[in-house]
Amino acid sequence: MQNKTKVLVLLGLLLQFVGTRISANDKPKPIWAVDLSSAKEIEESGPLDPNTDVFVTFIDQTRIAVGLLFQIRIDAHQPGRPDNWKSHTLVLIVDAGSGKVLRSRSWEEFRGRPAAAEGFQMRPANSSEFLAMIGNDVVRLSSELDILARRTLPRTAQEKHALTYYDDWELVVSPGGDSALLVHRKLDGSAENHWISTKDLSDLTVTAAPDHFSWSNALADSTIVYNVAQRDLHRLLPWKQKGDGVVMPLCSSCQGRVLGAFGRNLIFLAYDSASYTIVDTSGKEIYNRHGSGVEGIGQLSGSSRANRAAFSYGSLRRSLFHGWHSADHIIVVDADAKREVARIDSSDEGKEIGNWQLFNQLLLAMSPDGRRLAIMKGINLQLLAIP
């Protein structure tokens, strides 16, 4: 009887393990692919170069927004980033059904040193609209690319050791786009949350944020989850704050980098060896996965309506002297099914420039229903159907 019980337990564990693996039936199916470098809108706004910032996101189930921030050049030289620096920005709306460019708009009116640490951000909002941080401004754009609201962010500069330092802002939006905040990190190390209206971008309330926290925060409903560096532990631990409440640990056992929120108030935490944990805002663990080797998780894109997310990861297998290899693997995880449901491999030989090996960065955008994944590699955009 005891032997029979042991066999049943082992069989159950084996079935559980197999259930978490990706099967041959989980292979994503290509829908379309388009090389946007040939689009006349980009040819007219370019030139494209390795310093062009690119961003991609679904704004609703049928449309994808692609944003490009070009480097301004004067007489073929880049003039640096003075306070009157212009942001030459182009946004395309792409039909998710065909890959065709439906409309486009470019701007050169946004001035100032980029307020966001990333330089350029786009986040979907309610009613097929989206929010963008361009230069020193936050704007609300319609699906027709009309500017519906605009807010210029105040900046402070400080001279220190013959260098000029600036404070930074970060735009954080919930997966469904129904709530948003601007996180202002000041030069003295303090920070504050500006909870804003997604309609006119004005402050609803301003609350204190933890001092000296790291970037890459996540917003789920009215709870903001921070990356907070623990100097004595030499690692990042996630902390949370609901509205203007007390800042507290996300959970007693939570650790890793906060990569983002997705679905119904779920938080994705990444740590060493491509390992990760998915928890809700109460700190309850939903799913975890342990990787191996020296792989590192890069970008995350999650669904707004389904508990699904896609992330990229890569390894050091090319050369220990050329830094991280391109994050050329993508995993789609379903938190409800508690398993990884798809894997995409995208080989990249890179380009050698001097003593450095440069790789195309993979950018991900998951559809609201979690069944479509847009992948931008260089300036090539493709759409895949996810099982």
C-alpha cells in the first residue's frame, strides 16, 4: 500500500512537471511581418541609426502604435542635449490585422532634455488612447494621433564636480490604462508620486515615495510596487504602497526586480538565472519558475485583460568580454494555467563594431486579450498568434 502511494505521488509530481513545459502544440503561428524601414513616413522623418529610440505597444485589440525618437543632427553632427534640445518624434498606427500603416504623425515641437530615464515612453490608456512621455512633456494621444492633453514637467539642474545633473520623471500606467502616475525623483534622493488624471494629466493627489528607490516600477489598480535597493543585502526587494498609505514589503519572501504589472493586478518579479515569480498585490504567489545558467530576463509586456505576459531573455554564451548577448529568446506565461504556453527563438549574429558586438534589441507588445504578440527587432515588426 505504501509503495502504491509513493508511485501515485511520484506520478502526480511528474505530471505537474510535464504540465509546466511547453509542448510542440504551443508553437506560435506567424500572422504577418513588415520591414518598417521602407515606410515612406520613416524615410521622410529619418535617418534611422543605432541611436534611434523605438517603442511599440498595442493601444487596443486591433491597433499597434510604433514610436520612434530620432537623433537631431546639425550639419551631420549630433549637437548633444542642451535644454532647448528638440525631440524629433514619429508615431505610426499599424493595423494589427494586416500590418499596414493606417496613419502617422511627426513632431519637432517637444523641447528639453528628456524627463524620462528611458528617454521615451508610450503606455496604452482607456478608450484606444495612449499616454506618451516625449522630451520634457507628457501627452495624451488619440488613436488618430491628435494631442488631447499635454503637460510640461518642471526640471531642476545642479552643477557638481563640473557636471550637470537633472532630476527625473517616470510615467507608470496600470495594465488597463485606467490609472496613472508620474514618479518624480529629485536630486536630493527624495521622491514623490503625482497621481494624475488620464484625461487632462493634472494632479489628483501628490504623495511621498520611498527615498533612493530604483527605476522600473509597476502600477496595479491603485497600488504602486517599487524596486528598493537593500544595500546590506546587495539585492533588490519589492515594496508596495497603496495610494498615500504606508510603504511596506510586497511580501515576506518576495525578491527580485519589479518588471511590470499585467492582467488582473499581477506583478512580475525577475531574479538571477532567468528565474521569476508572479504574485498579486497582496503578495500571494501565483506561479514561479527557476531558470539556470547565466541567463537574464530583459523586457516584459503583459496583457491588460488576461493574466498573460511575455518576456525576453538572453545569456552570456557568445563572449564574456562583449557583455550580454542579445535577449533572443521569448517566453509567454499564463498565470491562470500556471505554465509557460509559448516559446519563440530569434537568432541574432549581431554586428561587430570595433571591439564590441552589437545586437538588435527585441521589443515586445502583447495584445489586450493575450493571444497576439508583436515583436520589434531592429525596425522589423512581426505579429504572432499565441495558443
